[in-house]
Amino acid sequence: MSETNFTKLFSSITASTIWCESSDTKVVWITMLAMSDAVGFVYASIPGLANISQVSIEKTQEALNKFLSPDPYSRDSENEGQRIEEIDGGWAILNHPKYRKLRSAEERRAYQREFMRKKRGKEKNVSSGVSNVSNCRPQLAQEEGEEEGEEEKENYLRENSSSCSPVPYQKIVDSYHNNFPLGPKVKLITEKRKKSMKARWLNGSNGMDFWDTYFAHASESKFLTGINDRNWIADLDFFIRPDTATFMQEGKYHK
């Protein structure tokens, strides 16, 4: 569990079927949300999870059985309402990517509101009428931040976020080397590789905690480290493909 990671608890949980369960079950679920890493993996034994949750091992096992089972009343139609699946060393929270995207959208809206507030404040203090907004800030067509066109402005902020926060290509490669040491060494960071890393970065994988956890978890997979019928070992190009992170979250390579 990363000390710098956090999980946003959406208020909609109080209207979910999980809130109809016993107090012990709810405590175990919220504990797992708090323990999850950047890709929604929770690493623990059942006694370890019980200890952290301060719930008996028996009640913890009952809660896990509920989370592993389909829920016909769940609002989430994917996976038939099943909340988790077992992975090597713990569990994967199945709807984590969905809520990560919702959280990212809220954060972008909050950033936009704060940006426009500061921009208006600066414009009031300049007698010449020339804005002092940093060149690093994207120029928005709707300078007063009206509600109309908010989606377009959010997309603009996302597409141009790399100008203020460049993609750390070398750090991602270093993380790959350090956390997945069996993988083939990367000698060149080509434009094609940069394009793929940038796409993953702008799609939400924009923190080194994510990449460190991602590669470290991959190193625990027998399949990805060469124990397969082809003696094939995953490389950087495999990890930066669009679907690989999704398949990792689903535990496809850790069975």
C-alpha cells in the first residue's frame, strides 16, 4: 500500500447495496478501499486484512465471500455486481478504474474553477488590461468560466496538461528497469514509445507511484517473467500498450 496514494470515498456509497450489509462488512469494504494502490490492487492475507479492519477473521471471510459473489441488486452492471476478484497476494477491486476516472474528472473541474478564479483576480489588478497569467497555463476561449462549454474546456485542459507537467519518459523507463529487472533493457526512448507513454500518462496513469506499483506487480507474474510455453518475457512496449494495464487489473497475467 503506497503511503502517498489515497482513495476518494464517493457519497453515493450510502445508496449502494454495500450500505445494506452489516457494519463489519462495511468496515472491511472501506478498509480495502483505503488500502488499494493506484490500480486498485489490495495486498494482504485474510488475517492481515482482519487485523487492519479490526474485524474478526470469520467476519472478514464472510465479507470477502460477499464481495467475490455476484450481486443482482448492484447498480454496477459489469461483472454481475461482483466487487473483487482474487489475485496473487490479495484482491483486485473491479470497479476501481471506473471511479478513478470519475475522480479525475472532478479534479479537472476543481482545477479549472481555481484557475479561472485566480485569473480573474489577476486581471482586476492590472491597470493596462494585460493578463499576468503564466504562459504555462492553457488559454481558454470562455475566460469568464461560464457553465456552457465546460466539457470542451475540460478536454482542452487534459489535452494540454503535458505542457505544464511533461511526461517523465526516462523516469518511467528507470522504474521499468528497477521494478521489472527480468525485462529486456530499453536502449532507446523512441518517438513511438514516447507517444505510447504519453497516451497512458494523459489517460490517468500520471504519477510515478502508479508506474512503480505497476511494474513491481508485473514482476510477480510467472507468465510475464518467462514461465510460459514460449519462454517469453514482457518488455516495455508490452506494458505501454492500451489494454495491458486493464488486463493487469483484471488479474489476467497472475492466474
